[in-house]
Amino acid sequence: MEALRSADEIRDVNTRYHDVAASSYDSKWGIDFGAIGQAQVLGKLRKLVGPELDEGYGRALEIGAGTGYFSLNLLQAGVVLEATCTDISPGMVTTLGANAERLGLNVRTARADAESLPFPDSSFDLVLGHAVLHHLPDLRRAFAEFHRVLRPGGRIVFAGEPSRIGDRLAAVPKRSATALAPLWRRLLGAAQAPPRGGLGSADQVDHDLERCVDIHAFAPSDLGRLARRAGFTSVQVRGEELVANWFGWFNRALEGTAAPDEVPLLWRRYAYHGYLLLQRLDEGVFEPLLPPAIFYNLLVTARRGRRP
């Protein structure tokens, strides 16, 4: 596919990709709405807001909410009282609504562009998102909208944004896994993954468009500058996931070469629990010591200043 040149093209391909991906998104990315999912989401927010998390938030707006990973887990944990979830993809909004209904949660959903939010000024106490900023064509406009709809004294929190250096470092385990994949499949007795569906199939469209939807990788200073230009104060940027990321991408790249039903359960358990263990190592040892720029993911928080 040709490189995307206009903001409208970027929005269109993001809509089409996420519509196709919506039905299988939770299983593809291991999204959990139980105790583990809540612990993951709360852990990310606590890194940025600390004890404030225990006080909770009234009205929350999630940008690019996808299938509801952040908001639905925060509702279940009692951290937010009311959640409004937006996404540019109708397919994602529909899947999120189904997830909320299954969990017995009351959520307001809307299809919305992050750069033109359909909400009044000062409507929310918290504006948040996970792995969404790197999809947005006009980040300055988006941050201005986050500032507008946030009440004075309210907070933004965005997590899961790819760092420029971390993204390049992640290519090493991916390449290594691709080279070792034939040997790994023989050892596990797993057949090679079948070819993707034919031209126009959902599987093929998902694969083709996935390469086009990630349009930014950030330095920590990029996110800080965007927040300050929009008028935010108390800006903080952190990094997370180093060795856990290398381990995760190595295993995901291996598994992607095998027929899904032939990857043994024992291997999947090893990969999953190993990832969680290395997350704790990152949190306890590397994240407090090393610069944010080298981690795979960046997190940013800031406040809208209170009126005099």
C-alpha cells in the first residue's frame, strides 16, 4: 500500500483496519477483563498518578477505547464512576458495547474522531487512552480537544505509546524469532501457519492494513511538548517494558509462524507467565533507573490548570 499522505487517508485506514480487527481483537492481544486485566490497567495508571488513584474519578472519557480494555477494567475496579468510550471505528464501538453488556456495566459509547470531540467544554474529570496517540494524524488538535473537554484541575493519562528507540530495539527479538522459527516449530511439533486468506478476505485485509495504522513513534520530549503546548501543566512522561517487551515480541513472532491450534498450551502458559514475571522485573529494577526513551512504551500524564 502506498504511504498515507493526508489526515483523511490516515483516519480512513484506521477505521477500516479496526473495523476488520474488532471481532478478534481481544483474543489476538490477550485482553482480559478479570483480575489480571484490572491489575495490569491499575498498575499502569498508578505509575503516573500514585495515591490519587485510590481517590478515583467521577466522569472519564476514553479516546480510541477499542474493545474497552481500560475503561471496563477501571469501572469494575471502582476507579471511575461513569465512563464514556469513543473510537473512530464503528466495529470497535459495537464490540465494546457487547463486552460491557456481558460484564453488566453501563457505558456510554460514541463513534468520534479524537481531533473533533462531540462533548461540551469541561465535561470530564479524566481523559485517558491506551495505544491511541500513535494513530492520530493531528496530535496538536487532539491535545487541544483533550484540554477543552477536561474540567479545570482534571487529568489526562495516556499509556502504551511506542517510543522511537524502544520500537527499533524491539526489531531485534522479532528478527531473531523469525530466523529460529523453523527449528522452534520442529521442536514443538507444530505445523507452519497456513497462508492467509485470499485477496479481500478479512484476515488478509487485517494483515495489509496493520502496517499502515501506526504513524508515530515518540521521544519522551515529544509527548511532553504536545501537552504543554495545549496548556497542560504538571506534565510527566515515563517509560515501561524493556526485557518484558523483548521476551513478548520474541515469543509472539515465533507463535505467529505456527498454526494457532498447534502451539502447545504448556508453551502458551510459559510465554504468558514469563511475560508477567519480566514485567515485575522491569517495574522493580529497570524503570526507576533507566531513561524513559529506551523502553518500548511511553506513558504521559498532565493536568488542566485550575482557573484563578
